[in-house]
Amino acid sequence: MYDILRKHIEKIIPLTDKEAELVFPFFVSKKYKKHQFLIQQGEPVKYNYFILEGLLKLVLTEDNGKSFIVGFAMEDWWETDFQAYYQQADASMSLECIEDTQVLCLSLDDYRNLCKTVPKMEHFFLQKAYAGYIAAQQRIISSMTSNTSQRYAELLKRYPTLVQRVPKSLLAAYLGVSRETLSRLSQ
């Protein structure tokens, strides 16, 4: 499992064997079952998660019970409620397994200590943050300027394997359309 993490990190920064050995102890491996929560809205956020295996959804639920899918996360992705994680606040969203999932967990204290122990990891996390900001901006712009058909086509283009794994009802919720509309688009 740590070889997967190392390959992921080395897409951005090279690690010596010694550095890799220093990185791994900061992570805790955990397994979750389908429908299990890694984060529950209103509770403290303990970890940033690197997904080794499985599929997750990040969901915002309003007081009236209406839910919005903020995003999905699959293998080789990082996910958490970032605001709550970095501010050590209660979660504003929930993170739930769509499939059985295995993750590597990184607490905020361990994140800080990791960056002190292996300083180039700070550059790694900065690059991951940039990529996340860019993806979020692209999604916001797309939701403001594209119609449903265009947003679905972009999702298919950008994340073809994700679209094959996520149930249509969840994809429809993510796109903000009915399941029937999504079925028409996917024909």
C-alpha cells in the first residue's frame, strides 16, 4: 500500500528510499465498508484521506434535509472537508463510502510534522492544493456557463472511469438534474 502512496507522491516530487521511509509512518491505514462514513457533518474532522481503493462521495446536507453532492473521490485522490480539517472545526459536509474503501489517513499534526521532517512534502501538498483549487474553479465556471448536456459531456471526458462506477442517481444529484434527465443524456 505504501508503494502506491510513493508512486503518487513521485508524480510531483522524487523521494529517496530514506525519505520514503520517513514519510510512511505519518500515515494510518484504515478500511471502510460501503455506506460507512469517514466524516460526518457536525463532527470533528480528524484526517485528510488518500484513497488506495474504493469510491467516496462528499455531501452537504442542509437543515431542511436537502443534500448536495459536492464531489466524488476514487483511487489516487485525496479527500476531506478541507476547511474543517485545516481549521480543526466541525465538518460542514459528510464523506461516505460508495464502495468498500481503503485509505491512508493523515492527521493535521502528522501533516505538519511530516512537512518538517521531509520539507519537500510541503511542495507536494502545495501542488495538490493548486490542482484542487483549479478543479473547483472549473466546476464553478462550468455550472454557471454550461447547460446540463455540456456539464455531463465534460464529466465523461474528464473522469470516464468515475462515471462508470457512480450510480446514475448520484451522478444526477452531482450535476443537479433529475435521474430521468441524466438517462436521456446518457443514451
